[in-house]
Amino acid sequence: MSPRPSPPDYGIILNNDGGYLKNAEVPISVDDLLKRIYGPLEGTQVGALAWCVGVEEAHWPSERLSMIGEAEGRRYFSVSDMRRAESLRAMFDAGVDLYGEMVRRGHELGLGVYASIRMNDNHFWSDKARRAPPLKPEEMAAMERPHLTAFRKSHPEWVLGEGAPAWAATSWNMAVPEVREYTLQRIAEACELADWDGVEIDWERHAFHLPEEDAWRLRHTLTDLHREVRRIGDAIAERRGRPFFVTVRVGASRETNRRVGYDLEAWIGEGLCDIVVTGANSGTDPGVEVEAYLEMMRGTQTRLYPGFDSHGEWGQGHLLPAGRWREAWFRGLAAGFYERGASGVHLFNWHSHVLRVRPLLQSLGSPETLRRKEKVYAAVKRHVRDRGELRYGAERDDRLGGEVPVDLRPSLEGGGPRFHVGMYEDLSEVEALELQVDLDHLAPRDRVVVELDGRRLGEPERRSPAAGDSTNPAEVSENTWLVWPLEPAQVSQGVHVVGIDLLERDPRLRPPVVVQNVEIHVRYPGEAG
């Protein structure tokens, strides 16, 4: 077989989990569905659609796999579940070539279209309406839940159990050969549903596949499966005479991949993937190790697309309105990824609000369209749920390089925490440039000093989010932002180090000062102040 070509330059790859099927009454027509999928993408920089073709149940008629709706006996737990399943079933009962039509329409619009397959999805993990505790493997057989198939219920010995957080205990254990065979059957059937441009193997939704303490030692089992996926794709490519690309969605850092069991270096080295997308098990992981991944890809045709999710850091408690902050943060992340060598970006769970984020869909796909737009560059923030929350452990392997939040306490020799903020901007026409530090529980009597790249900054302006909210009668908040105006010469392109030392703490307060956010804000003429 001839060498595989480089994948196209997509700019933005948008993952859609098929939720549009729940947004219209049964039965939705294929034309209506395609308008809902592609209409919002016209005039944007989205170059490829990755369509989720099922979680555990097949979203197509299958002789070997259970079809959507069967796990519930076609007596559904919600109207939304009924709409999705019965609309799909109605299309296939009527002989509609749904996925063929989806690919053809995408190609007419100049988009690549991929089948996206989730390797482990735990949406049946709990009866959330009743806030029931996570499902245990031994309880599966007696339960009916959406996507909880008879096959899984009959094999509790093939799931992770105590080798995963409680809510993910019913995840498949990919070290079991029979599980990999079953998963490969889903992939093989999905790849033949239409003339796809390729397949997206989504490992990050949800990222629990091997027993936690043995994941790296068992990494060869995931590589074994990927070799078979590549074989399937190559066979399709040879038969039809054009490439069939394989995308993998993995963690944002080498340590995340090691902990989960992704041997990404081997996958790239053996040519098992064409596009690497980074994600998180829960939310956006901005700490993408771009340089390390590009080094793995050196001499290959593999391309890198860092990923954004719709959850996680959404901007509440900032000085900017949450929506405006969020857009500026995503623009800053994308600008940094491009400057460091990424080919594009991947958007996960954005399909449900594509109209609201349309300005981002028109700018995130190219470094040129990001220029002269407001941005926020921030230290990586890590969120971990409390032990009492149902999804405790969801962020176990995400944002491992997170530097905030962190308690700020007096040190022996003035060696407080240091924070790293990457800044990738041509500042020649900038109107406003600020360092902003967000501190919880900061009292007026507290003495804090801040350094930028080893140089101590002067006294900051203190701002409160409450003061900027006309609907809030308060003048101050529990958190206080320290703000310093900067000159372009102080923040050239690259990574900057912000040091924060607590010299004196008001003895009347019990909680520590907490550094919640460390950010550099960039604003240009003509943008709102």
C-alpha cells in the first residue's frame, strides 16, 4: 500500500454527539436533521464534523449489536431519550440512508465528515433524577438504564469495578480480550455505514479503560486495538481508492496519557493515527503539551488539534462578564496553540450552543482571524469535585499541571507559589494590557507582594467583581482582584512567571488567602472597556 497522505487542514473539527435528534418531535426527517446539523456551520471556520454514531447501543440496525432503545425495552426514561431513539429507528424503518446523506451533505459544503465512537461512556452510571449512588457492577443485572445493554449486564466481571472511581466502576476493562473484540465490532460496523472521511476514536469520553494501578503496564492492550482499527481503515482506503483517516482523542499531557494507558508515542510511531485531538475526561484541559506532542510527530504526517470542551472554567467571578471572559480565554488558548505549532482546534460539546458561540466558530480556526481580538492568557486551573459529589473522580487525570487554586501562606524565606502564563500576542497595537490576580479571602490588612519574571511590581489597584455588577447591591466580594497595568516590553511572547508572596495575614481571619486565577488580559482599540 502506498504511503498514507497527510490529513487535510480542517481549521476547526466540531464533534456532535447526535443531540439534535432530541430537539424535534418524532419523527424528525433527514432533511430537517441535516439543516440542524449543518445550517449553523455555514459561514464558519468549521472544516470537519465528527458525528457520534452511538454510545454502547448501535445507532444503526445491526445483526450482532443491540440497537438504540433496546436497553430500555423501548419504554423510555425520558421524552428526550424516546425522541432520539425512535426518530433514528423511524429513519431506518423507512429505508433512509441517514449516514450516507450526512456525508454527502457535508461534502457538498466542503466539510470532512467522520464517524465518532466513544470507547467507554458511563451515562448510565446513576439514576440522576433520584440522585441515586453510582451503579455497582453487581447491581447491573437488575437495572434498566439507557445504554445499559444486556451484554454488559451479563458480564460484570469484564468491567473495572474498584479499579475506577465509583461512578465509572461499570466501565469496560479494555484489558479483557472479549471487550476489545466487542468494541472492535462496533467500530468495524460504524466505519462501513457511509463513505466517511475517517473515524474518530474517542478515548476521553469517558477516560477510564484499565485498572488504575496497572494502566501503563497494560497499555499494549489499547495499542493492540488500535492496530486493528488501522487495519480496518486501510482496507476501506484501499477498496475505495482514497484515504481513510484515523483520529484519536486522548489526554492533554504525557502524564495523563501514562495514567490512563495511552501509549501515544507508539501510536504515532507505528502510524496508527493521523490526527491527535487532546481532551479531558471532564471539561477543557488547557495544559496541552504541544511541543512534546509535536516532537513525537516529527517526521510523520500526524497533525495536532488541541481540544476545547463546553464545561469547566466558564468565567464566573471575573471582572469581565462571564461570556466575554470565556470567549477571550478560548481565543487566548487558540492563539497560543497555533503559535506553538498546532494545526487546528477540536470542539467537543459545542454543538448544543453553536449559535451562541458563532463568533468563535468564525475566528478559532486560523491564527490570522484571532489577531487584534481581546484575549485572556491564564495559568492552568484545576478543579476537583468534593468526595461527596456523585461524579467524584471525574477530573482525576485532567489538568495535572494546574497551578491554581492554591492557598497562599507565609513562607520561611519569601518563597511563595510561582505561576506560569503563556503569552502569544503581537502587542504593537494593543490598547490595554493588564496582569490580574484573583485572591479569595483577602483582607485590607493583608500584605501581598507580586513579581513578574523576577521583578517586583508596585502597588496594584484592587477591584471587586461586585462593584462592576449593577444588579448587585454589594460593593465588595469575598474575592478581590489585584490589577497592574503592563507595558508591552514587560510581556514578550513566551511563558512568564508570576510570583506571589504573603508577607502578613490579618489574624482575625481563619481561612487562608487563596490564589484562584492568574491572568494577563489583552484588549485592542474599538473593543469594549
